[in-house]
Amino acid sequence: MSKDKIFFVNDYSTVAHPNLINALSRANYTSQLGYGDDEYSNEARDLIKKQCGGDPDVFFLVGGTQVNMVFLSAALKSYQGVISSHLGHIATHETGAIESRGHKVLSVVTGSDGKVAASQIKKICRAYNEDVNRLHTVQPGGVYISQPTESGALYSKEELIGISRVCDENNLFLYVDGARMGYALSSKQNDVSLQDLHLLSDCFYIGGTKCGAMIGEALVINNKKFTEEVEYSIKPNGALLAKGMVLGLQFKELFTDNLYINICKKANEMAQLIAKTLKDCGFTLYSESHTNQQFVIVPDKVLEQLEKKYEFAVWEKMDDGNTVIRICTSWSTDESMVESLVEDIKKYRLN
């Protein structure tokens, strides 16, 4: 990996949006209470609650994997597992974190979009309830989905309503991983708000690390029966930051003057331009994404040339001559970077 290459690997490769850096600098010599009891965290909580249109409990934690571990290990009983797409982050890229806490990830095979359907959840629950040997198997305790999914796809409000209903009917909690929530909320194709998530899920988190923050995620607990268990699970899972004001201040900035939405919207727009160029030039998109991540099948010979100038994330090997790569934009992606990539894609058009 060369520092001279143009970077499209991920959306967390730069430090933080300047507004957050400046806010941290201004507050550098201001003493605050620790562990999230500071004035910045309280102000950030109020801003998030306002957008949720309710009174959820909000905790600022260090990272996404830790947030998932904190909530799922607290919400699941010892004999329960959590339903997830086979592409879900907890099932693929968390090194067995949930399993390390004694809970099985009950993976269901989904399409390349990574979206779990309400019908799949219903089928799993029916099979469990009808199994005469169910006392010997892992009981479904909750459902994990991501908004957007790991493939950049969006759940519609109608889909979420259906999933929420099935969860209620089967006594399952619904947990939404929002590592890239900003890109979902700001997508032109999105019809789901934080208020909808507050009403339809038991818990979700608002990602900061991948959406302009240095570090940090906001865990929003809508069903308060989980609050106490979660509070006591934060520190054992290594997710409690003594300097909690660092997290609170960043979320205060992100939720001031619509910064969170605006910087993610810009990243989405640049990613959509790249996607349009790829399609116009005959490349096949691996999945349909309306957010900042684009997945495309690229002939290896073309990829070899592009990688001389750009850094991408290799997603998977498609076949002997083609590779799926991820092209990812962020708040720090400059328009000139996108213009350069677009022009180079045109040089290798396949049609």
C-alpha cells in the first residue's frame, strides 16, 4: 500500500472532520467529568433524542464491534443466539466476537444485498417452535440487521415494519447496526428516519467512526428493559472510555447544523457518480448500493492497471479472471479524486 496512491479503500482512513478537530482543540484545556458524564455528552444525547422524537437511553462507546458485543451479550440469554445475514458484520468481520461471549450467530443466507427478510425470520422461529428437540438447540433471541447493509443496500420503512412485526410476534428483539448510518440517512433512496428506528427497533447505534468522527459510536436503547444490563456490560467489554468527553463532543458537533447528514450525503453523491460511470462503461456491479460503498466486478488485467494509481478493498475473488472490489468514498474524499478515477475507468471501458 502506497501513501502516494489515491485512496478508496474505506471511509475511516483519515482522522476526523475539521469541525470535530477544531472543537476538540478548543476544549483541550476544559476539565470535564469522565465516563460520559460530561456536559458535551449530555448535550449530544439531547440532540440525538430530539431527532429520535422520544426519550431513549444513549451511550457513547468506543467502536462498532464493541457496541455489538455490549448490546448482544447483554440482551441475549445464555441459551440464545442472534439471527443475522450470512454477510452480516457479526457473522463475518468480527473475529467471532459474539461467539466468544457464548452466543451463536444464527446465519441465514441472503442475496448479495445482505438484507434479511421478515419471512426468513418467521421461518426460523417456526422451525424452532415445531422442533420436538428444541430444548437441545440454540433458541433465537433476537435479530441483527445493518442499515445500510455491508453491501451498501438499504432497508425500506416497509421492510423494517415487517421485520419489527415478526420480532414482536416471536418475542425477539430487533437490533440495528448503524456503523454507516449517516450514509443511509442521507441517501436519496432512503425513507427511514431516526424516529422510525426509535419506534421500530429495540436498539440501534449511530456510527461515528465511519462517518466523520475520530472514534466513537452512539448506542441508542429504545426498549429500556435492556438499559441496566447494557450499562453493566460496557466496561467488561472494553467499550467505556474514561475521557468520555472526547466522544460526546464529537457527536455534539456531528449533530449540530446537520453536519452528520451533509458530509455523508456528499460522499454518497460521489459514490453514485462512480457507479454510473462503471455501468456506462460496461462494468457489472456486484450489488446495488445507493450509499457510499460501491462493489464492482473488475477483470484482473484492468484491476492490475488501476491499482498502480488507486487503492481499493478486495471484496472477493469472482472467478479466475475477475475480482470484486469495493470502492468507498467518505467525507474526506475530494472531488478531484473522483474525477481522476472516473476518467481512468473510461479508459478501460468494457463496451
